[in-house]
Amino acid sequence: MGKHLTQQELVSLLSAASQKVEIGASYKHYKNQLSYTVLDLAIQESDEDVVVVYRADYEDGIKFTRPLKSWLQNVAWQDKMVPRFTKI
């Protein structure tokens, strides 16, 4: 089994992530234009990557997690590259 990050390293990862994704802010998804509210940032226990914890602002308000790398990713959509999520 690999070496785990220290508590200080995990806190540092979360701090850096909070500079890129705002907790409490609403974001729209590129494909459906629906909005989601970021509830928190967390560490995925299995690989110690940062994940975004967010809630749908429609219907039943289901909560999701998505790796930070994926959240920040640009994706091909309608013949151009666009952010997966955009702050609104």
C-alpha cells in the first residue's frame, strides 16, 4: 500500500482547491445549463484526490461529488471548448 498524505498536505490540497471553486456559489453545467450549488470540497478517501460536493438546484436537490480535475476541465461542446462548469 502506498504512502498516505499527511494531514497538513490534505489541508493544503483543500486550500488550493478553494481558490478555484467557491463553496456556496452556484455553477451551471455546460450541457444542460442547469444550476448546482457547491456545498463543500472534500478528500476522496480511496485516492486522496479533491472532490467537489455539490447539490442540484432543481427537482429533489440530489447531492453529487465530482473530482476537482473533472469539475475544472474544459470539454468539447458544439464545435468549441467550454468549461464543464461556469460560476453564475
